[in-house]
Amino acid sequence: MERIEISTTTISLSEIAKQVSRNRVPLELSEGHVPLARIVPIETPHSLAELDRALRESPRLSEDTEAFARDVLSIRPALGELDDPWSS
């Protein structure tokens, strides 16, 4: 795990957060040799739109699995909006 000395760094908190998110590796903030905090990447949730896209792009199902496909299609209306309201 990488460690950053907070009293000597010139990196902004914004850049630190972006680095952790991009590299998917936790980062420890310290003062001297004393660890103060750890910044960890969060799990990226998948949106319903991504699920919908994955299902559309998957190969056709065999006759044995057509019932599964019908079940998936039947629950879609219950899931509501397929677009991710949090994405900009």
C-alpha cells in the first residue's frame, strides 16, 4: 500500500481521490511514521442500463433456456427506470 506524508505533499485531495479510484489501490495518509487515515476505492455499482445492454449483447439462448429469458423480461417492468439517475 502506498503511503503519502501529508505534511510534505503538494498533491490535492482531489488528485489523491482520483488516483485511488483510477488505480483501484488503497492509499495511506501519514504524519511522520504515524498512519492517520486510509483512502480506499469504493465498489463501482453497475447500473440497470448496463445490465440491459449486457443482456441485449449476449448470444441467443437455446430452447432450454428460453423460459429463463422470459422470466428476465417479465421482471424488467418491476425494476423501473433502466437509466442510471446518478450518472451525469
